[in-house]
Amino acid sequence: MSFIKKIKRNGKIYLAEVESVRVGGKVVHKYLRYLGKESDGKTILTTSISNAEIESVKLSGPLMVLHSIAESIGLPGILGEYSKEILSLVYAHCLDYESLNHMKKWFARTDLNLILGLEALTEKRLVNALDAMESEHFITNQVKIFDKVKSVLKIKTKGVVYDVTNTYFHGKKCSKAKYGHDKENRKGHKLVQIGLAVTQEKGIPIFHKTFPGNIHDARTFSDISNDLEGFGIKSGLAVIDRGITSAENTAFLSKNHWKILCGMKLDNNIKKTLGDEFKSQDLCVTKNRLRMGKTIFYFKEQTYTHGGIKGRLIIIYNSRKAIEVAEFRLDEITAAQVRLLNKKAIKPELEKYFTKNGKINEAKISEDKKFDGVSFLFTTTNLNATEAIETYFDKDVVEKCFQSLKGVVSLRPVRHWLYNRVEAHVFICYLSCLLLSILKEKVRPMGLSFQVALNELDGLYRVYLKDPKKNFKTCCAYKEARRNIKSS
């Protein structure tokens, strides 16, 4: 049987096909043909590329970039025995999510066997990888990961943005899946709550944690705050959404030396503070005008106490939003009136706009219209009103992470039945979101989004070639000229 032999001559390495033969009782190598040479660890064939046959074409570009980022933050070492399988799932979520039973087919189309050094991917190994991820290690691993991320991106965690989302769930064997308030108004599905903390600077995920679906958003924050200490974050600015704001959380943050900037829901205390004479249009004066992108805000501030903590209430008015809300309400009321005339049920929240005899209650419409386009912030910081508004509305960094989780990396719906696999699935989605967030920072100086960057890299393949005469194999990179390709 022949084999390839490396021959060193004058500092160069040549490749030849030889076979072992016995001559005079000794085994010697019989030269068959010259194949090529090695240069800088790469094989150079003597055959013309026009004579080579293409054995396979594998997706390579985006996977190489994602794996480079994963290696830079130490993921292969942190993830343990099944790191290669876990990373395969992470990259699949970033690029082209497939369910476990389709992962083998997806893997075969990629160059991950070379990038990860993983010969094959089986559903059994993937399931074992999910089962091997113990939930008690998730926080510990996220601490290790974030330490590396801080070093790589040179992040100073002076502020934390926190929010909660949920995902609906298929299956009956997860103890955390509970019926609760679904933010997307899907009914009949159990939910899992996911709290996510990201850095105010750059919006990089710090860590995530799952909660039962029936836990109110506000109740998750004290738990998250305690965990932040394990990440070396013991104080700073906490920016939280109005759905998480509560008097208890404000008092808790103040007691633990946090400054707070939070959204506030309109309640009786705020109405009392503003008084019966409040008119949103009175805010529309030049000195209180703030433009953020295409949005115009008008604002004023006054002292306010929340959770026993003194601070400032910032009242914000968006006239365009006010018109949109008012017109939407009227559309809803008009449609409900038609339903009532046809003796059909209407939404419970619209019933207040009709009298007992089915006529429209104009007084109630005017009462609710008073606060259309008005929102509220509470803060204990030294930020002036403009800085506070800009900081709060820039919290969309966490919203963008949720968009990545639910959209790009396909968090929903969770289809794994067992509790530990649900936790593992969310952890994989979190890792995918983390890699995309880091990629976003890497390509920001080039004026690119991570989506555009991945799309450009999506045309980079590795082509595996074979010399049909010499039976020798090699590979090369190939960039698909996607913009120049015309459909036939």
C-alpha cells in the first residue's frame, strides 16, 4: 500500500508517494511519483487547479470569526468536556438555528469539523452536552466568561441595565414553566422568565438567570442584585424598566448604595403629585425641549419620594406618541361599538368607554387622553434631566439583546421538556447573544452591524480539492462574489 512521504532537502520539504517493498530481505521505499511540497505548513500540489476535482464546499467564514471570538474569551476551556458540541449549538443559533435532530445535517454543510476538531456530530452527543450542563454551574461559568470579556473589551461596569423577558414553553416536565403574564399576549402556554443584565456601556451581556413564569418582573431584581456582587459589581447606576420598578426595589437599591434611574407607571401618587390642573401641553416650551434622533421630548422635573427614598420625578411628553395613542384608542372604540351593535363581546379594557346603554363615554376618553404620550422617570442620581432621559432611553441595549435572543438566536419557543435542558437551552442562547454583542463592538469602527458583517462572511467557503490522478487532497478558501451573481 502506498503512502505519502515527506523528504527534506536543502531546508525544503517535498512530498512523494511511495510504497514499501522488500529488496534483498530488506524493506525499502519505492518512489512512485512526486506530489508537491510544503511551504509554511501548507501543501502545494504540482497539479494544475484546472485538473482538480471539487470534493465538497463547506461554509467557513462566519464560523471562523465566531470561533475566534469564543477563543478570545476562553469559552472552549470554560465549557468543559462537551465544549465542541456546545459551541456547535451556539454557532448554529448565531447563524442558522436548527433543532437538535437537524444539527447533524447542518454540521455537515459547515467547516466546523476542521475549526473545532470535531469529526462528527450526533444527536446523542448533543443531548449529552445539554444534560452535562448543570444549572448550579451557570452563574460560576458566567463569572469566568465576563471576567475575560471585561479584559478583552476593556469594560468598566459603572452602570447596569436590567430587564426581564419571557418565552413560552412546550412540554409539561419543567418545574419553572408556569402560567403567567406573557409579554406577547400568547395564551395557553406556560412561561419561563429570563432576567438579563447588560453593561450600560456597550450593552454587553453580563449574565442571565431564569425564573418561574409566574414570578413578577419586580421580584426578580433583588435576586439579580445579589448575584451581581459575584461579578465584582457592588454599586453604580441601575437602569431598570418601569415593569420592574417597585417601592421595595428602590429602597433595596438605596440601602445597598446603588443609584437608580427607573421608569415609573402612572399611579395615584403621581397623579396627586401633578395635581388636577396638569396639562401635558404646558410642557411644550423651548427650554424643556430635547431631540433624540427623530423623536422630540418635552420635560420638567420636581422632587418626589419613592419607596421612602427622596429623588426627582421627571415628567416627559412626546406629542407624536400622544397622537398615535389617541388615534389607536379611537380605532379600538369604534370597532368595539360595531361589535356591541351586533351583540358581540368586546375587550374588557374597552368596556369603560361605553355607558350602560352602549353609547360612547366621551368624558372617560377625555380623562384617559390627558396622559397620552406622557411617561415618567424617577432617579436618585446627579444627572440633569436631559442626561437622565438620554441614559434611560438608551437602555435599548438590553432590548436589542432580547431581540437577538428571541429573533436571531431563536430563543422561542423552548421545545426541550426537561428542566435542565431548558436551562441549558437558554444558556446557549445567552452565549450566542454574547458573541454577537462582541462582534458588534468589533465591527462598529467599520460602520457595520453584526448582521451585515455575518452576511458578508457568509459567502466565504472552504473548498476541498482532490487530484484525480495522484489521489492527493488539499483545500483552499473561496469567496463567493454574491453581489455579482445573477439568477439564470
